[in-house]
Amino acid sequence: MDLVALLVAAVIYVFFSGEPQTGSDTLFSNSTEIRNFEKWVHQRAHVAPIKISDFSGMDRGLVAVEEIKPNSTLIELDLDDVIYPSTVLKSVPESEKNLFLAMSDDLMLAAFLIQERIKGRASRWYPWLQTLPKHPTVPSSFTQSEIKEFEDPAIIQRLNIQRSDYYSTYFAFTRHMCTYFLQVDAPFRDRLWACSYSGFEWGYTMVITRTVTENRLLIPLMDYRNFISTDSPFEAVDRSHERTHFIINEQNQLRVVTDKRVKRGRQVYLDYEAFPSHYYLQHFGFVPISNIHDCLLIPLPSHTPSPRLSRVFKALGYPTDDSVCLDVTRFLNDKALSFFLLREADEDQLQKCIDLYETRVSSKQKGRWEAMDVYECATGERGDKAKQIWDDGKEELKSKLFDHLKWVESVYSTSIAADNWKLHMERDRLSAASKLALRWRISRKHLIQLMMSNLKTEQLNPQSVQSSSSQSSPQPTLNEVPPLLRLNDWVKEHSENTKISIGSTPWGGLGVIAKEAIQKGEEVLRIHNDTVIGLHTALTHPRFGKAFSAFYHQNQLSEYALIALTLLWEKFDNERWSLFAPFLAKLPSIEEFHHPVLLSKDDLLHLYGSALLDEVSALNATLHREFEASCALIQSHKHLQKLFTSSLVTYPRFLWAELLVRGKSLVVDGETLLIPPLVFAHNSIFQKAGEFLRIEKEEEKEGNVVVVSSESTEFSSDWMIRQGFPNWYMLLSKGELLLAMKGDCVLWNLELKEDDPFFDEKAERLHKANLHLYERFCLVPNAESIPDKFFEMLRILRRNDFHSSESELADGREVSRSEDRWSLLLDAIKEKMGSYITQVVSDRTRSRYSLRIR
């Protein structure tokens, strides 16, 4: 019978692709099945106020209906209502127990799930099984072409090995279990599915991805928790699942608790354990977001194989002897750098390294390598001599690792921005495997860039080394926190609620990322007032607030200038001790700004003919005037002279601070504020009224700034600020343009020139029409919406005959407001076109109006 079963399984594997008819036709069952399952659970267990819900970007998960306090029970139920090896052995016939006992726990559970699924409604677990995914996305099911999309040589090798292991496990499994499955009371089609590879893959994947603790517990409802990491990589917090899942044998009960507070409406998560991201990709089929235990898995350069060298690599924690996982939470990776010395070591040195591991690292330090241990192992020397050799050659080792990372980076065919664009713009057309590959490539390329930036060192001029050595800043230590992690930790520390974090974005540079799915109208940030930089920061500053307050109330300095000077002092004089230090460290430099006031005179002339040229020139003059006024007031105040020295307050620094305040601030209740996370957010266009960001400032002394999202944002997507300003204003104030701006308009300034031969007559006509000698108009693309005052002023400025009677003028005015207003506008556009240097600009102006006028 075993031979027959094996032949049947082989035929099934090659030809059969069907599914048991008891399953759902969609990836997830409908809401009715979910509600029925929840009722089923509540009949068997005491459950906290939680429900299954859909979360954008994370499929299904658990949400708290009410607030859940730390150490509260999430679920308490009989062990008989939990699927784990003991439950399986209790439920199978006595004659078949040895069949199940002969397998590992995971395969035993997989066989049980397959059996229960094909039973259909006859299974006591049917309500739960109906809600499970029918086709889980796991790398073991990917084709060779899908695996190649990952482009990561280290992970491709592992996925191919895993795929091969799954197939070999399947053949052993089906040879062992197919006869049993064919005897289960179920439709014949379903029994064949149980013997197929798709049946094995489904059951085995459900076990691998949904069981917890070493007891391999499959807990209905609790298996819907999504994974997340909410800790800092520099806090030693034990998040092992054994701490929150308790088996009470005396009462035959299982209790699951939460070690965190869960606010109402927030997800109930399962913490990452100490596994890198490639582990979750291989075994769970997803790419973790913000995994504090992550490392960059890279293949090692070729080297001569050696059994002792393999043992040394294993002792150092290398996954294999041909790859290393770089710890991204450290400034340097000494274990990785040691490879470039160890690959040239002789057998005696390798044996000494193995002895060092066995006698000191393993036995006395519980497997933890200290820096000195790595130095001694890599150099073959002891004590200070080992450290001296290491320090002398460290820069060369870093250079070798940097060059190797450059090679690894070159393996990827596309940029981060291109992958992000494809993932977001073609999401609906991509397969599950392609989306997973894109997410993996994006995350790895980010880590490669992070590692390369950590390894990069500035080239010093030999002549300046001696003079600069006394002023050089302390070198980062081994465990120094990367600036971006430090900034996010700082925001979290000073916030009561934050659903956004700062990270790299598809558009390049830094941006704001949704840490979870955000709904429109949902609070995304509640940050303390003292962490927000504004006028109150300048006027209450302990070092110069009193002087600045006097300047402000006497109208001697603007709000922008005061905030800019405060920012300048905190950044360039006080950054080391500043409350805002993590925030200041990640602010863009002046070289990273794109603003028209930074253009050269020749480049600025390309705006000739545009009203924006006058606006930029005026802003430039304003900035210079504010700088001169600031310097004069500082020189008039003895205390400020000591704080704001001439070497500290330079125009480039003042310009940097002013542009940052003008471009990155938000106005809240009339006050200009730099809100740390939002400073890094990208701008987007609004499509309809009500999409603007809502920000409220609490009046209490120790209140908060509350930010409410204007739109829904998917988990891990770029969270943007909707802007409703016209593009000329966006370019002038924030230094950027937004395509397809709904509220966009053409800035058109009309002015009566002093040298006009009919200046007096035209000035009189303008006065009668309630118009000034200079008027600014912002004309929307729809010509029919252009205001009458624009046509009136345009008619007066273009008129050169002032000898007609008042009645003729009145008749002419009426004509200009009907059929002739369009010809008047076209003539003005043609005239304006002639003033543009760049023909493309004038073509764009013409197209905006002429199409609608016709």
C-alpha cells in the first residue's frame, strides 16, 4: 500500500493543482465567516475586548475595541481548544498515534491541519479554518523567475535551498502520510489535495507562520496578531513569547497576556523575537518594518575553504562560512571586518581563535564576543599588541568592506526610488511574489547605503591634520546610536502618541512614514510643546529670550528672523547640549536646499518676464535686510555680543536658518512652528476641500501640539502634507513645485510705470476703479473665472486715448467686459510672451488660456 500511495502522490504532485472544495474562493474569507469565528471563540474562551479587522498593507490583524492595560489577559481558554502536539495526539485514533509520533512537531501539526481542513464542516475547527488564507505567500512556492526578482545573491541562495528542502520534506511527508489521508472521511478530490504539494505547503506554512513559543501553540484568534517591534535597539528588553504565553497544567488552561498598554483602536501586536529580517522573509513570507534585530546579509568575497576557518566563522556568529550578517545598529562591525584578516590566517592562528572561543567567549562570557576578543582572534596576538595592530589596519579593513558593499550594491538593477515607484504605482498589477521582492530590495538597499555611510571616512589634508587634531570631535563609539534612530527615539520620548516615523522615502532623502495604517481624521502625532520650535522658543529661551522679547515687541525683528537666530545658535553653537540635538543633527544642509534665492544671477535671469522674478528679488532683499538688522541689534546688546559672535552669525548660516523656517514651518493659530517629524514630510497636492492637515495647539503650559491626518495612509507608505497654495508661492516659500496643483494660478502683476506718458490720467482712472498703481493677481487656468478687476486694470493700462467723453469710456468699458475681453487677454498674453527669454515658458502660458478661450 505504501508503494501505491507514493505513486499516487507522485502523479498528484505533477498533475494536480486543485483545492479542497470546502475552502474559501478568496485569499481571506468574508466578514460573515470572521464574525462566526469570533462567536465560536467567545463560546470557548475569556477574551479581551479585541476584534479581527482589516489593516491596509498588513491584511488582517487584531484591534483593541477598548483600552487594554499592561499585563492584562488577552485570552484564557482550555488547552483542548488550542492546537499543539498534545491536542493532536489526543484527537487521533490510538492505532495512528505512532504514525504522528514518528514526525517532528511541525510536521505533526501540519498533518493535523490538513486532515481537519479536508473534513470540512465535520471538523470542530471548521469556523477557524474557514478564515485562514487559502494561498499563503511564502518563498517556498515561488518559481525560479520569481526568486530571481529579489536580485539579492545571499537571499536567492537561501530561497533556493529552502525550496529544495521543502520539496524533499514533502516527498518524505507524503510517503509517510498519504495512505492515512486517503482513508479520511472526506470527498475524494479533497483527499487527493491532502497528498499534493499544495496541500503540504498550506499545512506546513500555517504551522510555521502561526505557532508561538517552543511548545508550538496554535491559538485561534491570537494567530491573527501581526508582528511589530516597538522597542529601541539599545534597550535590553526580553520580548520572547514565553513571557506572555502561560500554560497552567494544573487547570489545563492557557493564558495569553500583553506586556504593553494597547490604546483603543490600536493593533494588538506580537513582538519580533531576536531574528533578522531574512528569517521572517523565508519562514513567514513578509518583509519586516523597523526590525531592531535586523542585519544586512551579504555574501563574502571568495576565499580558500578551510574546516577550521568555517568553525571560526560559526563561532563569530556568521550564518554560513560564505556570508555575514552586518549589524546595522553599530557604528562599526568588527566581526565583519575581521574576515579580511582571518581569510589570510594560517591554521595555527585559526586554532588559537577556536581555543579563545571555547575557553573564554563560550564558557565565561556566554558566547558574547568583546571587542578585544575579536582583535585577538583576527590578529593572532594578545592584549595591547592586538589592539595596536587592529587600530593601525582598521581603516584599510573598512575600505575593503566598503568596496565589497559597493559590489553588492551594483548587483541591484534599479534604484530605491524606481522600486518604490513601481511598488506604489503598479501595486494592483504586481503578483504577491513581485511585491515581496520589491519590498525586500528596497529594505536591503537602504541598509547597504546605511552601512556604507557608517564605513565612509572623510579624507583629511595631511597639512591640516596637526592643526585640526586638537579641535576634532570625539569618534563614535562601538555602540553609538545612528542619527536617524536617535531622532525617532527622541520624537517618541517627547510624544504621547505618534503613528509616524522619519525614514527614507520613494522620492529620495528623508520623509515621514506611516508606522501603521492611518485613517482620515485620525490623530497621528501628539508632541510636547517644548519640543516644537517657534516664536515661543525664541522669546522664552533661557540664554537670550529676554532680549529677543524686547526686539519683538518693539517691532525691530520679524518672527522669522527671531526663530532663525534661535535655530542658528542651537545648531552651530549649542548642538552638543541642545534639547533639540537629535533633530538638529538630521536637518538638511544649505547645499541640499533647492530654492530660487540660491540661484546664480545668470540662472535667475531665466525667470525674466515672469512675475516670480520680482518676487524672488524682493525676498532676497528682505533676507539681506533682516540679516543686517539682526547683526546691528546683536552689536547693540553686550550680552548678545558674547553669544552671537561674528564668526557664528554669518550670512550663509542665517540664510540656511531663514529658508528652513520659511520652507519647513507650519502656521498654527497664527504662530509659525517647526514641528520635528513634520519638518521632514514631503508636500502633496489637495484634490478637494477638507483635505488640509489639521493642527491644534493646547493652551496649557505643558500642553501638546496635536496633528490630525487629512487623508488615509497605508502602513509603511509615505505620509505627506497636503498643500493648497499656488505653485508660485510654493516655489517662493518652500522651494518646490507640485505638479497638477488643483488651486494653481499664474502670478500676474500689473503696474502703472512712472514713465508712462499718460501717468496722471491712468492713475485717476485706477483710483476711480478702486485699484492701486500696483496690483498682484493670481489667475486660475479657467479664463472665465478671471476677476473683472484684472480686465479693468489691464484695459486702463493699455489705453492710450484719454480724449473721449465719459459716455464713450463707459461704453468701451462695457464692451471690454463682453466679447472683447478675450481679445484683450490674448493681446496681453502675446505681449507677455515676448518678455520671456525661454520660449517653453511662454508656450505653457499660452496653452493654459487659449484652449479655454476658444
